Amino acid sequence: MEPPPPEHQLRVLDTVQLSPAPAPGPDQAVPFRLSGLDTDRNVLDVTFRTLRFFPPHPPSLDPLAVLPRAFAAALGLFILLAGKLGDGGRVVRSASETVPLVLAASDLSVADVDTDSPDSALLDWLAPGDGDDDVAGSPALALQATRFACGGVALGMRVAHALCDGAGATKFLSAAARFARGVQEPEAAPVWERQDRLGPRRLPLVIKPFERVLALDAAAAARHGPYGGAGDAQGQIARECFHVSNARVEELRAQLAGEAGLNLTTFEFLAAFIWRARVKANGTSPDEIVKMVYSMNISKLLAPPLPDGYWGKVCVPVYVALSADELVGQPLAETAAMIKKSKQEVDDEYVRSYIDFQELHRGEGVTAGRGVSAFTDWRRLGHSEVDFGWGAPDAVLPLSWRLLGSTEPCFFLPYGAADERRRRGFKVLAAVPAQTLPCFREEMQELSLQRHCFNSKQKL
């Protein structure tokens, strides 16, 4: 991590230890079992950090007084967030466990913080530290609230990824926001039931052919996950924000849909475009098998569907694999059609088979290999519901870059309600090998918000 910023940029005022209502009985650690998706090695030893920027609060409100009360109340519903990860895919919770909430202030304005720069050192200091060295011994959740001179507020969050994904974390934040606004109940009561709903079958059975995209790796098993030593072969990873034009994406998506004879979604088009752009920029050997993986919500695909209040991991990884020569050489419409087909193959049996595959090979180092392109779409995670009484977030950013077994993820992010760019586009935050970044930038120009606006003016 970078050296701490100057004191005027960030001053820690206090650290509040938040606790749910005291548990009845003795202070004894009680284990709760996680689901088969929660204990996937892609997430089990990972903490995920996020950052949200909120508009200026009204003078009548002190956010550093409102937020501790709101989060303490929400922890009463999400009690196991005030716990720790234990061995064997369990969460351990005792009455003495607390969640740290750092309260900080800055003389800067939110406008002084570059939320389009994912490598900014200041962004990193606005959220609790990574805690990756000892995930099992760290609090499952840690929070930080920073009040800026302009009245804007940054909320940083670090959570054990095994306890929840983006959807689950948003449920917790939304509940806290409702308490802050004086609403006493969440829209749906939180539901645990993880082993009952998404545990391995009594006799594990793998019907879907995961061996086409997943392999067993003794080295990955020795380091307890797919990320240890990641990037050694490719060197430094660069992270950059790209501003994507809605109009240009829609134009190309419609063109490809006509070529494929299919109704392609924006995600299917964009994932195909960026995956090919990465491989072209990397100069990958033509006969090398390249893979992309994306996160798919399966809440309503299961039989029975997951209840609305379920806040464990509700996404399963879905893979597509091709030779680099095929990916670069075939029409982009064919790649997008392959992604659509992979989505259509995800059903209840896919999820059960994936969980059972992980259960059968848990100690053998399940991996998709190095250099996998990972994609996740955060544009519809319910960010607008996280309103503590002075507005929904103006920006939502990931600060972690280990996702779906990849160290080269790509996030699709919305602009905030107050950002005029929201009407014209959205953000793509991408991680690529540093030496390939110039070529990748050139590929991404085809989707650029700035370039499209400039060209539109020229046509006038």
C-alpha cells in the first residue's frame, strides 16, 4: 500500500466498535456453515473492498453520527457479518465480536478525488485495509466513513467475499440506509439457510462438463486458492477506466444482432468485444486456449428459487473457451452468440453440478488457469437503494481485483445520478498486463464516449 496521505487529506477521528444486540447465553463461538458457492476457492480466502461516494449531506445531519447507529441496527438483522471465517467453510460468531467503523474527515472536496482512476492511492485509503494476509482471523466486515469539506461522504467497505457477493452486500447496505431514514424493516427479511439451499448433494454428482474449462492444479492447492503467485508470468497489472458510449454500444450491438440472427444483450456484445480486444492486445499465441468467465445471478433459476432475503452468494461462474486464433479470427457476432448460448445452459443442474465439482475436488486446486478474462456487471445492483437520507451514491467503485479466479477482471459500472455522463454512457474498469495497455486502449477507442461525442459534432 502507498504511504499514508498528508494529514489534511485524511484524519482518523475515531474507530467505533459496532455490535448487534447481545446474544443470549454465554459468550461462546457458534459455527454456521456456508454454502457450496460461498466456499468456492475463488472467493473463500478473499476479502472484497468497495467504495461509495455520496452527495453533500444537509447541515441538519451529521453523517458521522447517523451512520454508526444505522449500521449497528442493520447488524441486528445480518448478525453473522459481526463474525469471523473459521475452518471448514464456517462462520464463527460470538457475543463479543464487533465490526470496526472508522470515522474520518478530510479537508478536500469530493471533486478533488479522481473516482475515474482505479489506481489512485487516496481511494485506497478511504476504505479499510485489505486484510488478505489473515482472512480467517480478520473481522468478516469492516467499514470506514469519511466526511469531506464539501459535505460529501465516502463509505468504504471490506467484507469477506465468502459471506456475500455484490448483491448480498447491497442488501446489508440498503437495510442500514433504511434505518438511517427511519424505516425500521428491510423490504425482505434476511435469510441464511445456506447449506439447505446451496449445499453439496448427499452423493455429489457432476453432470455438466466442467473439465472442459476447469483443471486441477497441485500448486494452486498448495497455496489454498487460484490467486497466489498470480501475475508472475505476465508481470505488472495495469488498471484503467474507460468511458463507454451508450449510442456506440447500441449501434454495434444492433449490427451484431443482425449478423447473428439473435437478440444480443449489451453484456453479451460488450464481453465479446473486450475479450477479443484483450487477446489481440496481448499478442497471444494463436493455438493457445483463452478463456473468459462471467458472474451470473441464479436466484430465480434454481428449483425452488432463492427467497428475496437470501444474502449469500447468488452468482455462479460461467466459462467460454476458444483458441486465440478462433477468437480473433471469427466474426464478433459468433463470439457474442457463444456467450449467449453459455448463459442459456445455466440451470438448476448447472449450479448443483458446479457445487458438487468443487466439493469433490476441494483439496486438489480447482483452477481455470492463468490470464482468464473475468467480467461482472454492477450497473443493476440496486445502488440507488443505498440512500442514508441525503441521496444515493454518486460513484461506486471496486478496490479489489481478485475476482472469479482472475487477477484481470473487468467491471461494468454506472455513473452516479448527478453525473451528466450517465445519460450518455457508463464506465468500464479493466485490469490488463501493463505492457499491453497501449494496444488495449487503442482497441477500446471504438467504444469511447469522448470519441463518439466528438464524431457526432463533426457530422453536424
